[in-house]
Amino acid sequence: MKVRSVLLLALVAPLVLQAAEVRLTFPAIGRLMAEQVFTQDGRRYVSGGKDKPCDNAYLERPSAGEWNGQLIVKARFSGRKGLDVLGRCVGLGDAFYLTVAATPLVKRGKLVLSDIRVDTGGKDSFYIRRVRKALADSLEKEFSLDVAGRARELLEEKDPKAGFRRQLSGFEFRQVKVTREAVVLDVNFALTVE
């Protein structure tokens, strides 16, 4: 009888014990991006920097959403590739809104983007084609949101009135999907309260 009970429990336990779900709403993703990625006066430089006014490119004003199961990030792009001639920038440059479509994945506890496509709303030129390629390459290599670290901060947050300590362990991602309202992460973790 004991063996039968143990076998039944082993079969039913996976159905009862489910992973937790972390839902990152699109406004929250926008705030996380502003906090972790768009950190230079609300901008994310993808080339050059603030100290190179004639040779830089940056994104600003990000907002997130969903389209066809992919994460969509809309932002304003401003870029210039030129030379300073007597105090004026001479060369190529443009400013426009763009949409980045990507598949979110989790690598080493961070939300990263893959299969990136950049749409410039029908605008096209030699410069814009180079911008699209450079952005896709840059975002795939450099963009990440530290979801595991942020979850640790939130769940282990110190509360002097509570009189106990919380510790997160075993934080493991199982799956990522994009819904109409949020990026949903299926996770396993243990929270110890002492």
C-alpha cells in the first residue's frame, strides 16, 4: 500500500507543484529600460556619445508593447555622422521614430533580445539602412534587463517593521512568452523567511 501511495504522489506532484509566473507589464518594462538602459540623460547611445555632437547616435523615449507574440519597443532615433567645420556639423544625420521587434529570451538570469528586426516606418536611405543594421547588431549584443537581480531586490527588500528577513534562492527561468499585456516569465524559486 505504501509503494502505491508513493507512486501516486510522484505522478500527481508535478501537476500540483507549478512554477511561479513573473509578469512584466509593458509600462514596467518601459521603466526598467529607462532605469537600466536609457541612463544617459534618458538616452541610450548606440554610437559615439554626448561629448561627440557631430558623431553620435542614440535612442530615447522608449515604450514597449506586443505584436504577434514578439516584444515591440518603439523609440525615437537621432543620429549624426559628420565633421565639425567651423563650429557646424557637416555630414549625414536624421531623426525618426522606429520600432524594434524581437523575441525575448533569458540568458544567465537576464532578459535579452534575439531575432531583432528594426522598422523605420517606410523611411529609407543609405544612412537609415546602416542605422537599422547597426541597431539590430547592437541591441542583440548589448541589451539586457537583469530580471533575476530585480526580483531578488523586490522579494528580499528590507522592511524594518516586519521583524524578519527574506532570502531568495534557486531562481531559475523555465519559459518566456509575450502576451498582449506583458512579458511572462515562468520561474522556479524558493523564498526563505527568517
